[in-house]
Amino acid sequence: MTTIINVGYSIILVQALLKNYFNFVFFNVEKWGLANGRIRMPDLSSFAILLLIFNWYKFLCHTARKKNVFAIALIVAVTIYVDRGRVQILTMLLTLFLMLLFYNQKKVNKVFLWSITIISSAIALSSGLITTYLSQFTEANNGISTTNRLKELEFYLGKFTEHKFFGIGLVPEHNIYDLMGISSAGNMNPYDIGIFGSLGVLGLGVIIIYGIVLVRWGIICKKTMSNSKYDKEGILLLGIFAHALLSSFTMIVLNYVRIPVFPFYIAIFEYFNYLQKYNVGP
């Protein structure tokens, strides 16, 4: 499976490089999606993140690491260069850092990591790096994208206040665009604004159900990390839980692109919960 994934993502990366720099394609680029003439595939963020978390866990907790290093580097490169979602990149890096931080059980290592984090943060703040990054989310530097998000928030939160319990439902896209007063599909949709869009579409129930799932995952994660038999696997659960939580406000796993990976998340958590509940080994 790892080999298949590595080959697939390598092809995607090579195709993106060839298209972006030499305008050469060996696949039908129309099905890839273009942004400013460059290939962009935000749909990659579904299983790519799970694969990244899994390979990072294997790299941290196991000895056979060479193929994991290649997979990690490849997925990070594809996420940054082909997916190109700013929030996705940020949540990805935070997730990997949290897994690293909690994996290092030795006090000296934790102190070192926290020291590096504080120093790096101070340098980033003083150099203006963080300010430059955050400015990408402003209307001045990313006008269309930011304006769309603001309109999406206004529309879907407005619909939630009108229909608190069930939202507006799974309304066909062209009807949504008519209501929002825009002419072309794809400019704005509920999936760009995470849980807020889900509230407008599905209502209060989505908060309750998704909230229960996240709380359950947090409890299972904590229990697994505290269990000496499965503490390493707890790092894997931490990565999934952290990313699901951090991405809830934008690239939420409930949207139609990412929801195929949601059952896998549930299965992984329930599997380790089962092992501990009945004290059986894998």
C-alpha cells in the first residue's frame, strides 16, 4: 500500500512541476483543477493527511524508517505545492509538532522542544514572518478568497439562525448560488468554512454529533497514551484527533471531499478502544 501511495503522489508532484514550469501535461489537466494557471488539487487533503500522520507515527515509534521518511517528504511536498491550502499546511505542521512533543517522554527532551518552540516563535514574531503569513488571509493580499469566506460566513450563519435544528439541508448547489446572488458555481460553498458551513447546512445536530465524536476520540486518545502497552499507538490517535480538531474551522472532515476518510478515523479509534476494553492484543 505504501508503495502504491508513493508512486501515485510522485506522479502527481511530477505532473504539477511539469505543468507549472514547462506547461507540459501527460494527463488531462482539466480534471486536476487550475488556480492562476497552476495545478492545484485541494481534494488531496483527504487521505493524504491520514497517510502523513501514519508515516510520522511509524517514523517516531518504529525502527524501519527509510520508506517512512520518503513518504513523509513526498506528502508534505504535495500538500504544500499541489494542495496549496494555507490553513491545511498550518494544521498539518501543528499536528506533526504535537505528535513529536508528546512522543518525547523524557523531561530533558520536552524542555528542549519547548525551548526551541519559544525561541522560534520569538524569532518569527520579531522578524515579521508571522505577520507576513497572516497578511495572506486579508482582503488586500488575497481579496477574492477572503471576500468569499466572509460572504460564506454571513450566509451560512444567517441560515443557521433561521433554521437552527436542521439547517437548510442538502440543497442543490445552483439553488445555493442563486440565494447568494453569484453567477458561477465554485466561487463560494459551505465546505470552505468548516463547522460554520456545516451548521448552516445541517443545523444544530451536526455540532452535537460531531462534538460527541471529538470528545470520545479525546477520551480514547488519553486512555491509550496512558496505557503502557499502547502508548506508542496513542501518538497515532493524537495525530488524528489533533488534526480533526484543528481543521474543524476550515477543512473539516465532514465535507464531501474529506468524509470518505471519516469512517477510517472512527475504525482506528474504536479498534484501540476495543483492544483496551477487553485486554486483548493485536
